[in-house]
Amino acid sequence: MRFNTIINSLRILVGTVMLSMLMSGCNKKLDIDSTHLVNEKNNWQSITDTRSALLGTYGLLRAAMADNNGHWLYGELRNGDFQATSRLDLKAIISSNLNAPYPVVQSLSNWRRFYAVINSASLFIAHAHEVMEKDKQYTEKNYQVDIAQMHALRAFAYFYMTRIWGDVPLIRSANDGTFEQAPRSPKAEVLGYAESELLKAVTDLPYRYGDVNDPIFPGLYYGQSTGAWSGVLLTKISAYAILAHIAAWSERYIDASGYAGFVLNNAGKAGAGFVATPLLTRVDGLFYDKNSFQLFGLPFAWSDREASLDGHIEDLTLAAPLVVKTVPQIFVTDQTILSIFNEDKDQRFSISAETGRAVSDYFTGFGSSNTVFSKIKCIRNASTDGSLGLFSSAIVFTRLEEISLLYAESMAVIGNIQPARDALDQVRIARGLPQYNGPASGLIDAIFKERRRELMGEGWRWYDQVRYNRIKRNNPEFNKLISSDGIFWPISQDVLSRNSSLVQNEYWR
């Protein structure tokens, strides 16, 4: 059994040279078809091998998040703002019927693809030093930067899995393609490990790759300048953004505010900033290709021939007149839109007081029988011709507006009201809204409402609901979900059958 059969089934990594080197073995171990990025005996020989292995690990992470459009099905659908038009599997996720016997739902319950990322990163950490001994082009500094990225990628994969499944097996080292029979580790331990991995990495991560002025790694990176790497690799700013989310998910808001504050204070060093609404929603805007405004993104760059049919929010949301599809797979009802975007002159969506008509960069066809969520619409090379539905949008985990709102959330929770207001207002003003003028007691609600508007379609809605309800504790039904671990997904039967050390999440037994 080979892991590249899983990759092939995704149909999203065709044309990427980095993954053509995938080799794998299958063992009775943990729960995954194990993966070798390169043949361990023959391919840690040169700087070309480290570059291929590095990019291959990023490719595996992209595949893991894009598989079955999982990033959005995990983050947007459950108890969310989107409704499904006809697909029963999507309706099952929306209604939290996560044991439903649909192939997509069952596939999303399987964590094997994330352990492929972890093992790939661990193999790199274990073997990359061999290249320094054989190829003088591979310098100590290059090695340090590469190793830092692998620690950070491994940490992110664990954080991402913990948000989905809670307790997961914690494997700290490579197993040369195999995974041992490992029980689940408590989620707090896994998150603590992920945080320690990131803190280990941040010292050696550059602000910008390929930049002669970068204080950590000045000059070309693997022979290429900044344009080749912006929005592609984890930076120091990316790592601190993930650290902020680990701390917030762990309800350690003092630490979250510190990590998020670092991002806000240093984002300019990475070439990042706030994005005007038209650039946020343009076909060649924030989500298109790769760019430094994506604090951490995984691109499907048209310029690199990575555009694909699936693995994009557009595959779920777009329909006529934007693409050749009669109706979208998921949509937001007009009533929901009006309830969320209920302030005048909101550039994302509002009803004009003069004309009574919708003014929107987020939706197409509002008021018709087919309102389409069109905030993200990157078709091929930023085309407006949807006759061929190849998409080139990146999976953007976070951007500066999202971190500003996380900082506002953190400051509000610990009682620093004015900094929380200021961070919230940065986003509101950028979207044409006035400053928040409500009471301090309503600040948490205002922040999460702004996240709901600003981040729609970016994979945050479910996780925001979890954090909001942990803070407020005023929803008995959600409190019960939290206390019983019902906020997490069940573990697939395939995973359970491969590893006798595992048991099903108690809520889903």
C-alpha cells in the first residue's frame, strides 16, 4: 500500500514536482500508510534533496488540509452560516451528524494524512544534517532555517489535529516510514508540545526568505529571491500567529495577547499589512496565488501550474454567473446575510440607504433565487471566465486582520478594554464601519461578530464558536458539548481498526 495513492485521490497535487518523489511503505503500525519523501539511503546527498524534501512536506500539509475540501468542511459547516443545496454528506456535517455513513464524512474522520506531514517533518529533522557533510553548498545557516520550518510544520499539524479530534497520539520522532502502536495523548500535552516546537523554531525563522535585508537569513534562499517565497513558507510571523492560536485555544489569553501582539508589531518586516476590501475580494487579490499578506498560506499558484478542480472554497460556493454550475454546493441564505451584515456602509455587504439595493464584495446575486458567496473567486490566472473551473486560491490559515481580532479577543478576556477596542476598530474602520461605541460588557460579542463577518469562508466559524462559548459559558447546550468533548470529531473506524491502543471519543461511542 503506498501513500501516493492517497495523494492521487486528492487530484490536487498534479504537476508539483516536489511530490513526484513520494515513496511509502505500509505497516500494521499507528493508522497511516507511512510516507518517505525520499529514499532514506540514497537521497540525503545534496542541497537539491533537502529542497525537494522541504517543499514536499509543505505539499503534504496542503494535501491534508485540502482533501475533500476538509479545511472548510471542518471549519465552516458545523453549526455554521452555510447551508447545503443538495449534498446529504454536507447536510450531515452542518447538523453535526458526524457518524453519518457518507464517504466524505468518514474520510474526514481519518487523521492519517496529518501524520504523513508529521513523519515527513521528523524524517527531515533526522536526516538533513547528512547533507551538510556531503554538499558544501548546504550551509549551517540554511540547515538551521530548514530545521526550524520542519519543527514549525510538525507543530502546526498537531495543533490542527487537536482542534479536530482533541486527544491524539503524540509521536515525537521519525520511524523510518512506520508508526508504532501509540495511544492518544491528552490534548493539553499535545498542544504543549506544539508550542514548545514553535518556540524552538522562532529564533531561526526569517521574516522574509530571499531578502538581502532579512536579519535572520539575508540573501537568496535556495537561489531564489523574495518573490518566489512570499506566502509559501512559514516565517517568524507565521510561527507567532500559530502560537497565538495555540494559547487562545488553550484559554491562556495572556500568552495569546503577547504572541498576537508580536505579530501586529512586526508584520511589516514580513511585508504584511491590512488589506483593503476590494483587494480582499478581487480575482487577483489576497487569496490569489501567493503573497506576503498571507501570514500563513498554502498556495495553489497558477504561475507554478498548481491550479486544481478541488481543494478550494470555490469548488463549494461558486455557481452561475461566475462559473458553469447552476447552483453552488453551499450557500448563505439572504436572511442570514442580513442578520450578520446589519450595519450601514459595510464594504463587505450592506443595503444602500439611497437605492435600497445590496452593495457587496462578498456576494453575487443577492435577492435572486441564487445568492452566491463570491468573496473568494480565484479562477485560473485571475480570469473572470468561469467556463473552465480550475481554481488558484491559496488555503490561507491566517492574515493580519484575523490576528488583530484574536488580539482584541485576548485583551478583552483579560480585561484590557482599550487595546481590545483599538484592535477591533482597526478592522471595522478598514471595512468602512465606525469605531465600536458599545459598552465594555458587549465587547466580546462585538469582536466575535466582526470575526464572523470578516472571516466568512476562511475556515474559522466552528472554532470561533468553541472559543466564544468557552468564554461566555451562557449556552447550556454548547456547554454540554464542551464538557463531553462533543466539539471534536469521531475517530474513523479505519483508524481504530489499525491501532488497538485507541478508543473512540466518548461522545461518539
